[in-house]
Amino acid sequence: MVNPPPVHSLSELSTPVALAPEIWQALANRHRAQAEKWTLPYRQRRAKGALHPIHDFLFIYYPFAPSLLERWQPAWGQLIETSQEDVSWNPRYYSRQAEGIGLDLEKLAAAAKKRLQWQLTLLKAIDQSTARFACHGLHEWAMLYQGGPDGQARHEGTLPLRVSQDCIDAIVQARPLCCTHFDAFRFFTPAAQPMNAKPLNLMDRAQQEQKGCLHTNMDLYKWTAKAMPWVGADLLLESFLFAIDCREIDMRASPYDCSDYGLAAIPIETSAGRLEYEQAQRALAQKGQAIRSKLIDRLAVLCQ
């Protein structure tokens, strides 16, 4: 199969790139097949009232329909050749041009553009931040400190704890809490929140978030999804698969026993475990940097 020209830097495109039907349809089929490896099992579990406590987090915490992930959509700057009778492309975003159908920037509403500009500002701030790797994934431990909210574990009934409550409390008390991600910090128990190096709030996230943070990198899926269809389904799927990697490291370093799901613990309560976590966190940060750069580039063109 002939691959289309890559659309990593939309600012380099001087003319639209038209994809022949055999190319974009093959891309769409391949994309759906990759996405359905994750969406179909989720749908099947949901129909049965079941849950995968690690992977299904990405469909529950991030409120985006599986269908968004499954459908291939070209990024702005690409056109697809299609018949005049093809009405499957949403006229809210797409227009027909001489070469084919493509996203129409004139249909990017002012409110949507303002939202994308806010995302771009946040992502640039994160991109320019200094990466830090000293948290050792203690956020999940702080969410259980002194018994968790109302004495309940967040994953009670789906995941057992691999360490005792006394161990959780001792580790939180012994290790410095230095979380920089508000959406993780807000789930700390009331007793754990004052122990964090800095109090966090939603309004100053651009000043606090940093590119070494596992949750900040996992959020690349959220920001890409919020920028759809403009930034393209290729980047959406890439950021989702990366978020899966982040989520698995997150839960492996938690106090929960994930062995029934094929995930060995990263015992951050030990010096060897903390080193293992930091190495994994650094590798994720490097991979996230590449995805963030693509997203920044695509948003920058849209927000001109």
C-alpha cells in the first residue's frame, strides 16, 4: 500500500494533499482495526456490566465516545478524493473543493478557535517547562492515605491492595509529595493534600504542570480528542495508545495488585522500585514530547 505524505508539520504544507480513494480507505480500515482492539472489548465489558480497572479508565475518565477513536479523519491540510454522492463527511466541518473533501477552516467557530488557542497556550507552557522525575507515582498512594475517602479504596471491588494500609500511610509520610497535576491532586485524601509541596488549583495549571508528569503526558489524549477533527485521527490514535502505556505504568506503581491483568508491580516503596519508576517515567516523557510537538504544530496552524 502506498502511504500518504506524513502530516506532522502542517505549517510546511503549501498546497492541500489529496488522497486517492484506495489510499484513504485503506488508512481508514487500518485505523479502525487498530482502534477496535481497544474499543470492542470495552463495549463488550460494558454490555455485561464488567470493567477492566486499568484500560477502561481511558474511556470513563476521559468522556469521549469510542466511535471518535474508531473513525479515521484526515487532519486539516489533507483532502480526500471521493464521489459527489458521498455525504458521510459532516458539513459542520468539511467542504468540497475542486480536488476533494477536506476540513474547512472557515467552519472553525470563534468559540472553538478560542478553546483551541487555550489548549495551545497550555501545551506550549508544558513544553517549555522543566521535566521533574521525583514524584515516584505517589499520587495513587496519597489517594488512599489514612484509608482513602470515607475509608474506601478508589478501586475497591475491582482491584485488591498489594500492600497494607499501614504500609501506604508509612510511605506517604516518609516520602515527599510533589505532585504537579491538579486532576491527580484533587483526589488526594483531605489528610494528604496539605502534605503536597504546593497546593494546586485548576486556575494555575499552566504554571504548575510539567512535561515529566505521567498524568500530564496521559492528558495528551484528552487535548487531542478535544481538538478533533481538526488535528486528525492519526494523532488521536497515537495519543490514545500512548495514554494506555502511561496508565499501565501508573497502576503498576500504585498500591493495587494488578497481577491478574498481567501487570507486574513497580514497588516504589523500595529504592529499586523508585529507580524503575523514574526510568519508565523518563521514557514516557520522551515519547510524550514527540506527540506534544505534533499537537502544538497542528494547533498553531489552526490558531493563526
